[in-house]
Amino acid sequence: MIEMWHEDKIAAFRQTLLEWYDREGRADLPWRRDREPYRVWVSEIMLQQTQVQTVIPYFERFMTTFPTIEDLAEAPEQILLKTWEGLGYYSRVRNMQKAAQQIVDDYAGIWPSHMASLQKLTGIGPYTAAAIASISFNEPVPAIDGNAFRVFSRLFKIDADIAQAKTRKVFFEVGEQLIDPERPGDFNQAIMDLGSSYMSAKNYDSEHSPVKAFNAAYLDGTEDFYPVKTKAPKPKTVTYFAIAVKSPVGYLWEQRPANGLLGNFWTMPLYALTDFVTDSDANWTEEEMITATQKRLAVDYGVVADLKKVTGRPVTHVYTHLKWTVTILTAEVAPQQLVRGMWRSFDDMQKDPQPKIQEKIWRRLS
């Protein structure tokens, strides 16, 4: 049961929070220089799963490449993916383009101005819709993200499990009562800044927080217990082999199918262990595994090669539910007629959009 504050205390909290934000808010962030919804939207999508300092150069490059919603709607996918390269979770930028096309085609290029209508756009959920609606259109709706979960749970000692989807409604209702109706965008951004500084997940500093007098968990020494969140299951480990075959005319290189993980990105040949090993082969030696990979390389690509394993630990990369461990196999061969893929120089390959795992493979080979 959440004991909500009386109106005087809510008013005092708003004033305290916004006065601090006016003094110390991160106004230097490039997406806070105006309230244009396109810029707000791009920044909010980029900031999902990514730290602020990492996002800044990506945001500036993206806005230079696609300065308007129309530019994004019309962008060729390869340029779109290359511009996003390094941020990961590429479904985000693909959904952004779909939403841009909706705005151009269905709304004549004019942004919907309310949270409810913004959520009808592809890839825009409750948090992003609330952020755009409050910052760009002054709609008093709370933007509930990880920062808001952390701040509100400590202010009111909310013990609802934030890993459960139904919990968002609890926090949204609290936020609706707290949000400043005159400055909803600034209020939401102040909560974001507070949750990433004085009330961060680790190394928080509530003693010097501007709202410490309102922080119930701080006042009774229980901050470590909030927010309540059950642990997500560990990602499943999948073993892969990356085939780095080099000839005098370049590396063996291919574009992956449009469907599935890493769709339309360019990589070296990648084989999952399960592509050619059955349960009955589980006790194969490493040498037998390499031999099996060589056979598949000859059949699938027309490349005959004597593959050698790169020493050291496998390259790893974690996706949402999967952890890839990639063993790299290399070979140098004479030019051969390919039945799949292409030979491509290293410089030309860098022009192609590549997933993070391929970047890690290059670093291991360098």
C-alpha cells in the first residue's frame, strides 16, 4: 500500500526538484538544446541500453545524416544500418524508420502530440511516448523508465517487482500525481538526471541529494532494497565458428539474410555449432570440428581451405537472450570461384554495415 503525500508536500517536492534541475540539469546535452520532437525521439531511442556519453557522438552523426523525419523515412537501409553501427539492438533503428514513414505518410509529416497517439507509432512504447509528449508538447504524463523506477521506489518505498509488466501502472499512477503540470518535460528530465546521479543504481549519494528529505528509503536506511526486481534468466550460450579466409583479392565476405538475427548485416561466414553437429557427435575432438567446418565451407562457398584456430579465448557477445562464444578459424588461399559470398578488400568491407560481433572478430585478428 503506497501512502501518497499530501498536496503541500507534493508542491514542495516539485519546487525542490525543479530548482535543482534549473541549477544543475544537463542542459549541454545536444538533444536538450530545443524541444523538437524528432530530436527528442532519436535521443530517447538511442539512450535505451546505452550510456549518455556513448550516445552523444552517435546522435550528432545521426542528425547530420538524417536531419529531418523525411530524410529518415527515405533512407536506404544500408546507410541507415551503417549510421547506427556500434549501438546494437538494430531493431530499434529499423522501427524508427517505420515510424518515420508512418509520420510522413499517415500524418503528413506532423507529429502526434499526445502520449496515446504516439504509442500507435512503430517502436514507440509508453516511456518514449510520455517523454516526447511531455518534453515537446507539454502533456503532463510521467515517463517511467529505469530512473523513475529507482527514484519513485525509494521515495515511497514501493516494493512492487519492476520486472513484472503490471508494475509499470503502479509507478505511472504515482508519477501522475507527482508531475508538475506546468513543466512536465522538465520534471521528467529532472527525474532522469536524479536517477542517474544522486539516486543511481550503484554508488548513489543520497546524503547530498537535493530531495533527500523526501526519500523515505534513505531516511530509514533501506535504499539498497529498492527497486525490487527479480533476476532475469541467464542468456543461453551458443557456440559459433567465424571463418576468416583471405586471398590476394580480399576476404571471404557476405551479407546475411534479411530475416533473423543480424539480418542484412555483412560478416565473415559464421557457423553455429548446431549447424553441423548432432547429439551423437557431442564428443568430437577440436580437430574433428575443424574438419567438419572445412567440409561445410567447401560445399556452401566453394572454398577449399586448411583452417587453423586462432589462439586465445573465444570472442563473446551477449544478445538479449543469447550469449555467443565465437572461435575464429583462419586460412590463406589462392583466389577461388565462389558459389556464395564475395571476395572483398578490407577497406571496402569497412563501408558495409557490420554487427558488433564482427567488430570484435576484427579486433581479435588485428
